[in-house]
Amino acid sequence: MQSDNIVFSEYLDKFIAHLRDKGKSQYTVIAYKKDIEQFLGFLAKKQVQSISEVKKEIIQEFMGELLQNNYTKKSASRKLNSIRTFYRFLKEEGIVTINPALDVPHPRFENNKPRVLSKLEYRALRDFARQDKRTYAIIELFLQTGIRIGELANLKLSDIQEDELVISTYGKNRERRIPLNKLAKKALNDYLAVRPKSDSDHVFVTKNQKPLLIRNIRNIVDRCFREVGIENAKVNDLRNTFIAHQLSAGVPLAYVSKIVGHKRLSSTEQFLDLVEQEATPSQYKLDEL
């Protein structure tokens, strides 16, 4: 048998290749890789000689160590899912005969309700963002379309149609089209009028004409939150605000779910407890924030 480190790394490399072959997004692959690398590091520390020798007790010990090191229960639960997926692959490959992670229970945690910005908060955010056309276009697209941060970073000039955005296939998410209201179109057009000339066809670029990365977008929005004094908010809360506002305005649940690209209707339903519908849903037209 080869040394444990070589064997373990080979398992991981094959697993990562398998994920890519299945069309997993770059960000999903990176997340799985980090989780399994952490788990394999734990096995090495425990001097486990072979991946096939891992029992549920070892995985439980790993989970316990995560919680002791102040990982949240939600984060530990995600890592357990990664280990289960890893062992499912190993079982399919005939490397192991059982999946020991299936016998390890998830840590119990309560799902926090989605954070939705108040009207005062998102109006203050927009007012501050007006100082920079690129920043304002980013904020408006989040608020007026419910687009994901990765989708916004991946947005191409050709994806901007007359009255809609074409959201290309992203990871597991299928292509979809989102209506563009007047506010979103004006913000986009104002930015495109001053957008630096670039060889890149990405909508949002840096001053050096490079595509704006996810971390750049997150930093921009986080700075806006800090400047306005909005606490405990993340970029995704702008998407949450869009969803809650549309449901409150009476836009049908199924239509909102389709627009934001939720795979399950239940993902959209969780917002119903946060809103009061103003009217009987009768039209398929998105409301402006």
C-alpha cells in the first residue's frame, strides 16, 4: 500500500474530478474540496491508516472537534454532507462497501429567518450608492431582480436584453429570464455609459478593465452597509428583500420562485411568514422597490 497521504490525496483528486464531470460549479467544487481536505487532515492527525477503516465514531469525533473549535452547527452539518457525498462516491467506485457517514446524525440547529431590509434601510443604501454609477447599478440589480451574487459577477453584456436579463446556466441553476423594470434599466444604462472600455464582455469590470469578482462585489456592498449603518446584513439579504417585497405586493409565489431560480417552492415559501400580502395575486408583474 502507498503512503496514507498519497492514497488520501488520490481519493480526493478523483472525487473532485467526479464533481467537475457532473457539472458542479467552481464554487461548489472548492467548498467540497476544503471540507474533505479538513476531514482527511483530521484522519491523518488520528493516524488512521486507510480511508476504508473509517467508522462512524471517527466521523462523530470530527464533528465534535468542529463544534469545540467554534464552528456553527450549520457549518458542521454542511461538512457532514460533504463527507457523505465523498463516501457515496467511494462506494460507487468500489473503494469502500459502506458509507459510515450515513449513521452520523446532523447537529440540530434552527434555521434563522431570512434577513429582509426595511424600507428605510434599502432606501438609505440606494441613496448612498448613487455616488458611484457602478455601485448603484449593482445595488439596483440586486434589489430589482433578486439576482445571485455569482450570477451578477458572471453577467455578460449580451445578457442585457431590451426588457429583461438573461441569466445563463450557473452551477445547477438553469438559464432563466428576469424582467428589467425602469429603475434597473436606468441604473444599468447610466453605468454602461461610463463603463471603462474593456476586452472583457462582463458587465461589471474594474478600473483596470478586469471582470469584477465575487469578492469585489461583496466588498463593495459590505462597504455600503457600513457607511449607511446597516448591521447584520449580507449581500444575499438584498435578494431576500426582493423576494419578500414581491410576495408582499401580491406577486404569485410560483412566479417569484421561478424568477429567483429556486429549485423548490418551499425555499420561497419560507418568506411568507415575513410578509403581509397587500392584494390577491392576479398579475404576473414584478413590483418596483
